[in-house]
Amino acid sequence: MKRLRLDLLFALLAVILLPALKVPAEGRAGTSYRLEYSIRGGAISRLLFIFPLRVFYEASAAVDLTAISQEDGSICFAFARVPRTCFILRTLGFSGKTLALLTVGENEDGSEAFAEEILSLWRSRTPEFAERIKTVKKFSHLLAPGSHSFAFERDAAGFYRDFLVGLEPRYRHYPAKTGLYFKVFPMLANLLKLLNHRFLPSGSALGGGAVLPAEWDGDELDFSSELNQAAGLLEKQVKSLVAVDQKFPFRLRFHVVSAGAEEIEICGEGHPDVPLWKGFMLREVFRRVRLRPADRELLSDEIWMGIRNAKGQGGFGRLLLKKIDAKEK
């Protein structure tokens, strides 16, 4: 009964938060997109110069979406499916001797083989962490029944809003709890907020023979709020231990990578070296947007950022929303 009430609540929220879908123009109905992210990072150090600290974290998740364009230029995205197994791979404790692998998909078929493939790849790619692992724990999840809700809107200016996240990984031995955060789907929605800044010159528009300048500066960016929210979704203890405070704003420098009748690609990049927390700095940020000039149809929207300290410890995060065709499903 409780699950039924939650499902009804999500359905009502979808009606309230998302505008009514109108009949789209011919050829634009049911356009398919994939939203995916990857985060990877690690650190090897010592606490109080004595106790070894070895921490590694990697996560990857994706959802397929059905998108319908609206008359006001916005796009409504709604959940279609989980196209591949999503996972979190992380060390436990300070010494990094135990490794946990959490996976979730729409079914359990091939989950064990996938887990072994991910572990094999990780061992070959990060021997400095893998050589210390004594125990590997696997936590296989399924999507909770009735939790297939994930939606948001992209407005005419390219800003993402009105998020609805109902997808929920459930441990296969439910109601047993792992005690580990597995918030890959809320993370997908949260990272979309990193794209809420201007990528075209002020007052410029595509189409109608418009010509963009050779280069231009984007908005002033301060990702403190978004990064703090993301840190809180990584691990429950991170929220109390890490407080991101970006010391100064920065701007991306944009330029047109390629342009044609069918597609225009715009890239913005910045190397701010701005302090965030405890010696870790936002080293570089890249934004890449592909559009069809004739009607400004979104082909892809991507952001990549690297965060490291002076010793090179840290990692990167990448978010990509892209239009897909039948071959990629």
C-alpha cells in the first residue's frame, strides 16, 4: 500500500511539474536521447603522516529518454529505459583493502558477467589500488517495482529544470540494507544543473543566416552549490566532511568547432585552477554543444571537468545528453 501511494505521488508530480505535451511537428515525435555520466577519482596519502589513506571511487549510469518538443521551444524528456548496467565501484574504509561493487539494471541477466568484466578492467587500469585489495563485496540491485519515473525539461534558452526522479535501485535481498549510497539516478539529475549557463553570445540566435563571432565569453560560473549536492550524493559521510567553496567565479571561452547546414558544434573551455576544498582545485572545464541550425534541434550537450590537487590526486566527471538512433538502443 505504501508503494502504491508513492507511485501515485510521482504520477501527480509529473502532471504538476511537467507541461502538458502537445502534438509535435511531423518527424519530431518520440525523439530518443541518452543521458549518461561517469565519475572517477582516487587519492593515496597518509592521515597525520602515519596512517595510510587509499580511496578510490568510480560510478557510471545512463537512462534512455523520449523527448517531445513544445511550441514554446522547450523539450520535455521522459524515462524510456535503463540501456545498460549502472554501477558504483569504490573502496571502503581509509586503508582501501576492501572493494565494493554495486550494480543495477532492469533485470539480473548477465549481471555477474558484467561485474567480473568491470573488476578485471579496474584491476588492470589501477594496479596501485588493486594490489592492496583483500576483499571484494558485490551488491546486485534491481529497479524497485513501480519506480520507473525520471523526467525533466529543457527550456528554449537551453536551461534544465523541473526534475522528477523516481528511479530507485533496490538490493536484491531487500529489505536487507547495504549501508552504502547508491544514488546514481539523482546524480544524473543533479549534474544536469552544471549545464545551466549561456553557451551562445548574449543576444545571439542560430538560424536565419546568423553569424557567430570567432570567440566569446560565457557567463560567470560558480559551481559550489552543484558540487556540494553532488558530493552529498556520493557518500553519506561526504556531506558532513566536504564543503566545496569555489574561491572565485570563472568564464568559459567559446568558439565554433564546426558549422554546416545540418549541424553546428560549439565548444567552451576554461582552465581556472580555482580552489574548491583542502588543496583540490577545479583545473579544467569543457562544454560542448551540438545543434541543428535550421530548427535548433539539440543533438548533444556535454560537460567535462577535472578536479585535482598539486599531487595530481583527484579525478574527473563527465555528463552527456545526446540524441540517439535505433542502432544505439
